[in-house]
Amino acid sequence: MLELRQITKRFGDVLANDQVDIVVKPGTIHAIVGENGAGKSTAMRIAYGFYTADSGEILVDGQVRDIRSPHDAIALGIGMVHQHFMLVETMTVAENIVLGAEPGSTLALDLKSAASQIRQLSEEFKLAVNPNEPVEHLSVGQQQRVELLKALYRHARLLILDEPTAVLTPLEVEEFFAILRRMREQGKTVIIITHKLSEVLAISDEVTVMRDGKVVGRVQTKETNAAELARLMVGREVLLRVEKPDAEVGRPELEVRNLSVTDIFGTKRVNDVSFEVRSGEIVGIAGVEGNGQTELIEALAGLVEPARITGEINFEGKNLNALGARVRRELGIAHIPEDRHRRGLLLDFSLAENAILGVHYRPPIAAMAGSIFLDDNAVQRRASEIIQRFDVRPPNAALPARALSGGNQQKLIIGREYHVDPKLLLVSQPTRGVDIGAIEFIHRQLVSLRDNGCAILLVSAELEEVTSLSDRLLIIHNGLIAGEVDPKVATLEEIGLLMTRGH
Amino acid sequence: MPKLARDLLFPLIAVVAAFIVGGILILLVGDNPIEAYRLLLGSAVSWPDGIGYTLFHATPLIFTGLAVLVGFRCGLFNIGAEGQLYIAAFATAWVGITFANLSSWLLIPFCFAAAILSGAFWGAIPGVLKARFGSHEVINTIMLNFIAVALVSYFTQYHYKVPGDPILQTAPIGAGAHIARLGKFVPGFPERIPLNVAFLLALLCCLLVYVFLWRTKWGYEIRATGSNPFAAEYGGISIRKQIVLAMAVSGALAGMVGINEVLGYRYRYYDGFSDNYGFTGIAVALLGRNHPVGVILAALLFAALQHGGIYVDGFSEHVTKDIVQVLQGIIILFVAAEAFFKWLVGRRQRVIGTQHVNLENPVIVSKEI
């Protein structure tokens, strides 16, 4: 169906694709896997006409084709669904689907025939959506179906899906895979770009593995396993499961009593939540994103105005409710925020200046107690310690944080928060958008911090991550704690049900 | 490209481009652009008057440029330097008049304090309003400009004018409040040129602002707030405090214009003295890329234009000194165009980089876009 031959593409100094060969057989689901920056999206964007390759050729149905724009690609029956949906929220499903390919004459838009065509397509592929519903009323999973319909409406025979499951809940992923299988039955070809190995194994027929812009492996899904794929992706053996000794639990560090948090619009996001985190244990919070996790962590970190909080937050027996973020840090609370660009980093500041955020005002960074001057030697020393210990690359403290990859930015933040030897660590989505190799490293660091007696509260949208790291697991649904399970014995189904149904 | 070269390149392009466009306009009016530019810039480098007056005109622009810079670095747009400098100039004159009999050793520090503190006070008002109620500093500083100008006019007219004086100005300040003109120290430099110690103070302020912003924890907190208030808050920095502090420092710097004007030049408060220094300060800060050294260079350029404008007026047939306004306007346009250009380049880079960025942090990207 689609073949890329010797595709090479450079962006400035970066060789994004280096003589890439990919063969996708018709009627199959083909996974392209690799770490961030491995070049998988670049290759697919070339196939879709977003970029033109510096050299190499693209064959569609065995013929060399010149694809210069998405328009050419669509004409050849290639459709692409981007990770970030390109939908106009205020328009209806039908209007979105026909946008750019409007039926009818130039002046009169024939939405009726479009709607009936869409209905036919959604029946054929069991993509249940109402064509007349405005897109803003749809869930993320439904919006994705609209994107699929958009491609099908344009007679796509090959669909390229870029990280399609990143935004879906576990249940939605299951439904989505069912849709993909139906599409395969109907003779469509699907390319799925991902870095989640479990999904690759669950859905694909064939896998192409990329690393550093090159194709490093082509395997039949039936003949491979997660460990082999991870090794190909990273280039070395990777521990997928976190190895950790049993927790040696100490006294309670954090005690939360009947905590409720309201957002700025007056909506209650956390509702009467009580739990405790003891030293030496990792307490995980699992839940579908947007169920109050963000507000909970920010309230604990002192980033929510006291007026929006009811209940009690106690740390080592001391009430924190009225205390600001600075005092909480001084007491020994560190925080790895979920959104590193918004909260965690000053993107235009150097790594050195980022390394001192939160301790910038006290010795040794401020030359002495009470001094207003920053001690540049101390700043540089701290930065280079963090950079070395957490292997931040490139190891240049003068670079702006913006210049780093996501994984390295995350390592810098984690390094900064570890450097203060916290008694309590609040950590959200520690490995979001981070490469497999770095994930393993970050997980090991969390466990070692726990083993040194730190109390850790971990929020993650990755179920596997929270279940494998946590000693106890709380499930949050709609701002309420829906239950507590033992992550060693609970099944993913059990947890998934609590996450989505709340009981 | 090294950072320094890159920092200099864009402002330089903006200035050169402005002169080219200005030259075309002069041609259209019917004059010789080269001759007009010779008058405009040639006069600024003549010794001693050209250089003396250029530096004198540059003094208030350095102060207001720094004032706007400090605001910008905290993410605040202080359009109120004009009002702050009026309040401060009047306060300076008030101290100079009221305590006229004190010795210089006391009176000059008092007057300095009056300029700095009153400017800081007037600047802090919109800071407090923003920190407390979230009302936007742009609106409030603009409105406070009107209030300031009306207020000092009122006091001058009804309380501090010498009866019978047809000019709207206060009585003179005590002789003890006068600060030295540079002609006193520089051989061959006439004392009639009003360039005074305030110019040296302006240069000192550039150094102090640099040290403050980049070498102290307070400066770090101000810049962090300006760069990403959410991250600053996360780092335990009180954003409200930084907003008030930055606006007060900004107002204090603008207020120091009063030292140049009242203690070093007219020795009284003269109503309407400011030649839009507060607003030109915005241009100075922008062209100077919000860096103290850039502010000095940009202030010198604008001052030279201002001084040369008089010569253009006097010696060319059609072009008037309005050409200075035109050039300043075009420079700002091009500086603003730089931001536009960068935005364009940035957008292209983002498209190219999406593959990287998207995968790195899907949620963040979707929030930003």
C-alpha cells in the first residue's frame, strides 16, 4: 500500500530521517514505534505531504508518487489524524467533516447529503456520532471518531494515526481498538504512531522500530514481545517493571482531613478527601485526568488561595492551610508539577537559574542570611551538581531551559526538587512525554527516595506507572476518593472501573 | 551568531530601515535627504553644544527607559512614567522651595529622596491596584498620567506660582538645592549648557538596575515573575509583592527625571516641561531590548535626533523638525515588526518542531495552542 524508500530529511543540523525504509502492507495495522525524536512522525508527515523529503521516494500502490502537500496525499487515498484534533469546536460534526471538501455547488452548501453520507460511514465502521451535534459537546473519544470520519469521508484507504491513544481513557482505548479492527476488516490500512508498547502488541500486525532517525527493526507483532521492542527502541536492555523492596513505613508525614478545593469559578473539584502519606511509602493516586488531581496537588503545595480550601492539611502535625508555597518548601515539601512548562520551569531562564528556583532567596544561593546578592559560585555549583547527578543533557548550565528536550527538562526539575532532601514529595505525571530510558531512571530515583524515608504522593495518568510504583493506591473520581486498593493484587480492570464509575 | 551580535542586529536594522524610509519621505517633500540627515545628525556630534545637548536630552530618556525596562522585566507595561515624572518633579521643587534655607548637604539629599520616593509612590499605586484587585496596569497608569498632570498644574497655578508671573511655573528653589552643571568640572565645556550631574546619576542607575535585576534575589524574583508567573508562584515567590515592587522601582526611576529637570536645569517646577519623556521611554526600552546598556544607546540616538531636529527646522527648505517624530515612529514600527518577524519565524519553527514538541508533552502543547 505505502512504501517509503531511502527517505532522508534534515532540519538544520538535525538528521530527522536517515535513509528510512518503511513498507506497509495493504489491509494491515502497522505500528511505528520509537522514542521522542526518533523520527517517526517526521516520516509520516513526509508521507502525508506536510514535509518534502530531501531525498528518497514514496510509493503508493507500487507506483512512485510525488506527494507535495496533504492535498496530494488525500487524492491518493491517504488520511492522517493528528494528535491534536483539528476541529472547529462551535461547528457541528457534519460541518467539520465537510470542511475543505464541501459538497454542493459553490454557493449552496449541501449539508443534508453530507449528513446522510456521514451516517452511512458511521454505520459501516460503527463510529457512533450524531452529525448534527456541535463538536464542543463531544467527549475526546467522540472527537477522535469525527477525525476518523473526516478521513474516511475523503475516501482514505490508508489512515495515519499520530499517538491516537494519548488522550483516551483505558475504556475508550478498548473501543478505539475495536474501531481499528473493523476498519482493517473493511480493507483499510492503518498506520499507528505510538510509544506505548502494550498497545503495539495489542493492536498491530507489523512493527517498524525507529531510533535516532533510522529504522532499527522490522518485526511481526506475533513474533516479538515488549522487552525486545524496548531494547530496539532504546538500544539497550530496559527494565520495564519497577523493582522495589517492600516499603519500610514510618510515621505519617502528610495528613489530609476532609479536604475540599473549589476552583476559581466556584466549582468543587476536590470533595471531602481524607488520607495520609507516611514516610517511606509511595501513595499513588490513579484517576482519569481532570477528576481533581491537579487541584488536590496544588492545594497541598500551597498554590491555591486558602479561601478556596476547606478541611485540614497537616504536615508533621503542623497545620498548613494558611501557609504559602515558600513556607511549605522550607518545611521540607518538594513538588514536581504535572505541567513542567507552566509550573515547573522558567523556559527563558538558564538551567542554572532554573536550578535555584525555590531556594534562590536563602543561603547558600543568597550569599548569606539576609543578603540580597546571589552568589554566582553557589548557583553554578548547585546547577552542575544537579546536571551531573541527573544526567541532564546537554550538560551546559548556561543554556535556556527551552533548549532542552522534555525528558531532560523533567530531569532538571526532578534534580532540583531532590536536591533539597524533601520529607514529602508531591509528584504529578513524572514521566509524561519522557523517553523509555529516562522513565526507568526516574522510577528508580523515586523508589530510592522512598527508601531513604521520604513520603511520596504520586499522581499519574499512566495506570501501569501508578500501580507498579505505589505501595498503596487511591482512586480518585469526580473529586472523591472512590476507593483504596493494594496495587500488588488489584487488577487493571478493577482499578479502571473505579476510575470511570467511581464505585 | 553570538548573542551580542544578535542583540545588536535587530535594533540596528530597525534604525537603518527607518532612516531609509525617512529619506524617501524627505525626497517626496522635495528636500535632499543626505543634506537633511547631515543637519540632523551632524549637529549632534559638534563640540561642545551638540554633544552637550545630546547628553542633556538623553538624561531623562535614560531614566524613563530604565523605568519601562524594569516594568517589562516583571511582565508589566508601565505607560505611566510620564505621570510619575511629573509628580516627582513637582515634589522635588516643593522640597526645594519649602526647605530653601537648608544647606546643600541636607537639601540635595532631601530633594533626591523627594524625587525618588514620590515617583515610587505614584508608580506603586497601579502596582497595588493590580496586585490587590487584578485591574490592568496599562489602564491605570494611563489614567494616573492625567491625574498627575492635572494635579501638579493645579498646585502650581493656585498655590506655588509667584503672583503675577504669566508663566505657569513655581517659585525658584533654594540655591542650596542646585546640583552642578558639568561645565564646572570639564575644561572647555561652557556652563550655559544644562548638562548636569543628573546625567552621571543616570549612568549610575543603569549599572544599579543591571546589578539589581541580574545579581540580586529581588531582581531574580522580579524577572521570574515576568518570565512565568505560574512558575514563580510555584517557586514560593509572591507575585503580588513583585508587581508592587517592580512598579515602585519603575516609578522611582521615572521620578529621577525630576532631579535633572528641577535641580540641574530650570531650578523650579515648570509646568508641561516633559517632552513626552515617559512615552519616549517606552521606545527607548524597546529599541534597547530591555537591557540597561541598550537603553543608554537608544536614549543617545533619540536625544541626538531631538537636538538635531532644531537644525533641520532652521536650515532646510521644506522638512521641519517633525521629521524626528516621523523617524522615531518608524523606528518603533520596525522594532515592533521585529517581534512580528520573530513570531513568524517562531511559528515556522514550531511547525517544524511539532513532531518533537507534541510528543514531549502533549497536554502542555495543546494548552498553549
